[in-house]
Amino acid sequence: MVNSIEYQDDVKSFLLWDGFTTEGNRADPGLYFVRLKVGQNVMTKRILKLK
């Protein structure tokens, strides 16, 4: 579950994930795909969660 999204004009934005699932369980280590959609723009990135 995304903990927060920081956005400021003319500054790089970032997404902060707390490492928990939407059910409140700690996510296992592994490869995850993050998809962010804003208006017509869609971005997919891979993230690696280590123990």
C-alpha cells in the first residue's frame, strides 16, 4: 500500500511504499511492479524489496 505521494512543481516527485499490502500484512521480499496512472499518462516500474 502506498504510504504517501510527494509532488511539487519543477521538482522530482517520489512515491513512498511502507512495505505492507492493502490487507495490512508485511509484503514478502521479491520483485514487485508499480503502476502509476495520472490522467492519460501511465508509468510502470519494477522495485525489489529486500528482507
